[in-house]
Amino acid sequence: MPHKRFIIYCDESVDKGRYYSNFYGGALIEARNREAIERVLNKKKAKLNLHKELKWTYITEAYEGKYLKFVERYFDLIASGHIKIRIMFTQNIYEARGLDEYQIDNQFFLLYYQMIKHAFGLRYCNPNLLDQVHVALMLDDVPDKEERFENFKKYLESLCDYPVFKQARITIPMEDIADVDSKKHVILQGLDIILGAIQFRLNDKHKDKPAGKNRRGKRTKAKERVYRYINKRISEIYPNFNVGASTGTKELADRWHHPYRHWKFVPSDHHLVHARGKAKRKKMKA
């Protein structure tokens, strides 16, 4: 029986931000391309003498140029369709109502579940229904107890019984859901940089100044320049891309086919708390 095999690398950042929170990211690749993609990215790291883990928080003025060159190579792989990126986040003005104790205690995993279930449009990955689709998940440094993570894995595995997943012949075996160390996974490192850049911009961290100073620090300026390059590369794929909104579609299958997408997750039952928003709300194209 023919098989399609995919790997989704998952990361999260900033559960409580100034204006936006609960940032989750995913990088999907075909399993057969994994070694080739890692070889390209690790070769770029070696050429740049970047021998340690790459992370958004590590960007400084001294390393800005090297990070830009790595991100350039990473986005080449996105633009060519070898890596699909999805970024999910919530906006603080939308406050969920009616959450029970279980939902509050398990918010981290429940939001991860939503991203995996919907953000990549997996239901559209097998239109001819000729293949069995096998999905492996690699989650970076899950910050929770092992017992809760095991329950989460069972929950994710049950997606194969979700009608549209079942119809699309998608399986997510428990044994292929792993808590991994991003130091060992260069694809996750690239995702961390993109995810960090988006939360940096949406929460206006590019405007931050050190206490008692009138000017922004060099590190903040360096990070803003890296963000602007990332935004430029996204805009080459989608002109006039709005980083603070869900990416639109011409047809629902675009959720699968697009190489890069954002999803602003809004709880179905919510009320608006405008005091948590920005004083002047504008489209964030820059």
C-alpha cells in the first residue's frame, strides 16, 4: 500500500504577551526529504561558523549577519515548498468565556492540538485517497509532567478517528509523537527564529528601550532587522501579508498547499476586552 510520510516539528513561545499570546509554530516536511534538508541547513551553519543551537533569543548585533544568512537559506526551502511553516497565536482582546478547570489546566496541550488539527490543512493532503498518510510529531521541550504528555499523545492519536482525517486516511501513531531537544534538530532552530520574530513584532518589542534610556538597545535593533528580513521574505510569497491576522484562502485546500501561513486563533465563545489592545490598531504589514 503506498504511503505518504510527513514530519511536523512543533515549537511554542510566549504564553502571555503584551498584546498577543500563546504562540505556536509548526514546520512540516516530507519524511523522505529530512536528511537532505538537514544537510543543507547544517552545511549553512558550518559555513557561518555557527556551531551552537540557533535561537531567536541569542540574536545580537555581532551575530545578526550570520542569522540573516541562515534565515535566507531557510526561507529558500520554504519558498521551494520543501518546508511548510504555520504560526498560530491568540490576541489578548479576545477573552475566552466558559472555560472549565480542565480546559484551563490543559490549555498548553489543547492549543497544540488545535494547531495540529487545523493549521496545516492536513485533511487536504491526500485528495485522491490513494495513499495511507503517516504523520510524526516532534515537539520541542514539552514543559509538563510525563503523565500529562502521555495523555496528550493519546488525544492526538485519536485524530485518526476524526471524520475528515479518517476519510483522508491520516494516522498519527503514539510512538511517533516525541518530546525532542531542539539542539539536535536544525529545522526546529529555524522555526524558533521565525516564531520569535513574529511574537517580537506583534508585541511591539521592537520599540522597547532599556530602563532609564532614551534609545533602543543594539540587540533590539538587530532583532528588528532580522524580523524585517523575515517579513520581506514572507511578503515575496504573499504580497501585503498581514502578520497579525489569519492568512486568507481562495479555496480551503490552500490551507495545505500554501508554504507559509498565520492563524489568529479566536475562541468560539469570547468577549472583547479592548483595554488589552493597542491604542491605535493598524494592519501590521511591516
